[in-house]
Amino acid sequence: MTASTQPRRQARTRWRFRRPSVLPGFGITFGYTILCLSLVVLIPLGALVVRASGLGLSGILEVAADPRVASALKISFGVSLLAALTASVFGFLVAWVLTRYRFPGRRIVDAVVDLPFALPTAVAGIALAQVYAPNGIVGAQLEKIGIKAAYTPVGIFIAMVFIGLPFAVRTVQPLIAEIDKEVEEASATLGASRRATLWKVVLPPLIPAVLTGFALAFARGVGEYGSIIFIAGNLPYVSEIAPLLIVIKLSEYDYAGAAAIATIMLGISFLTLLAINLIQAWSRRRFGYV
């Protein structure tokens, strides 16, 4: 037996006596994975791009340059970004309170966090519009200080935070529970301040989860429709979101225009999420977490 063949023979021996998996072999499971992804994700997205490609690159750019489309895209992505940042900050605080403290009604509060997941989006939109309308419980109080929430981009922001908060909470909460309190106590024993403990001990292992929650909240906000249209007012150039503009194009039988807007949104979303994933991967390597 040569020295070159011995490692390969040992590898085959280890593979032969490896404990079998509960699921079928790699080939079958991989095939089902590709099939499901193709049917649910790849083929529909591919059909969308093919439909939009009928306009050509110049046609897609012309659609993107339309002032109404550009305004809708700016509102959708700009407000989604701001809402995801807000949801990430407050989601971290909510997750910390639910994990580290025990108080009456904690289980109820924990269940309320998941309410946007179960609540139909149209119901959520109607409820938000009723509360934040000028004659609503909260909207009337905001009107007194000169803030108009409903039927403005502020209303869109509120709706996006509402639907994005559960993602920010649930992605961070399990990792907060895994952080040992003794680590914080050791940091305090060594003379570190609360702020230093927060920034150097608590936050580093949580950064990947925070970024994941941010990405999920951002993606949900960009594509949200039902909970926004009731509180947005849907005024062109003011509070009209891109998904609504796609619906309008479809109602006008402008399928190519709708596909072009959807393709533009797909491209921007892909680049944004790619950047977030790269930052997340860097943070894992930077702080030594895998």
C-alpha cells in the first residue's frame, strides 16, 4: 500500500462505518431541495425576469426613471430601511426584557410579540389606521403636537415597524438566553463599566443575530402590502409604495410594466440583502463566532 492510497482508503472506511442518517441519503434530499426551491422560488422569479426582459434593458431603465416609480421605490426602500433599524433597536430591548426579567404578565407580553405573525395584514392595516387616524386614540394626540401619522410616510413607517418587530425579537432572544450572567459579573469584577460590558461583552455575540433580524424586517417591509395601504393614504409622490404601484399596473393590464417594477425591486432587494449578509459574515469572523 502506497502512502498516497492509504488516506483515501481510511476515508472510505470511515464513510462505510459512519452512522446512517435518519433522513434519506444526500442525493435524494439534495434533489428534493433543488426541486422545491425551483418550484417555489427559482422558476417564478425566473419567469418574472424573463417577462421584464421583453422590454429590454433600456425599457426597464425607462420604467425606473419614471418619476412616479422612482418615488414609490424611494418610499418603499427608504422607509423600510428606517423601520428595520428602529425595529432592530427596540426588538433588542424587548428581547432583553423578556429574557432577563420576570414580571407579572410576561407570558402575555411574549405572546403579543408574535401577534403580527398571526394577524391578517388587512386587519392589521385597518387597526393601525383607526388608531393613528386624525380622530383616532393616538392620532388625535399626535395632531395636537403637529404630527400627522395616518395617510403619510409616517403611517407607512409605523406599519413596517409593526410587522418587522417580531423578526427582530425572535432572532435575538435565543442568543440572549444563552449568554451566561457570570460573564457580565466577571466583567464588572474586573472593573469594567456597564457601558463597556454592554459594548465589549454582551453585544459582540449578538451582532449576527441582530443583523439577521434587521434583514428579515427589511425584506418584510419592502414587500408588505396589506397592512400599509390602509394607513398610507396611497397618494402618488407622497405615500405610494412600490407594491401598490405593481397592483395598479396589473389592473391596467400593463403586465410588462408591473414585471419591470418587480424586477427592479428584486434587484435592489438582492443587492441590499447581499450586503447585509456580507457584513454579517464579517462580524462572525471578527468576533470569532460561527
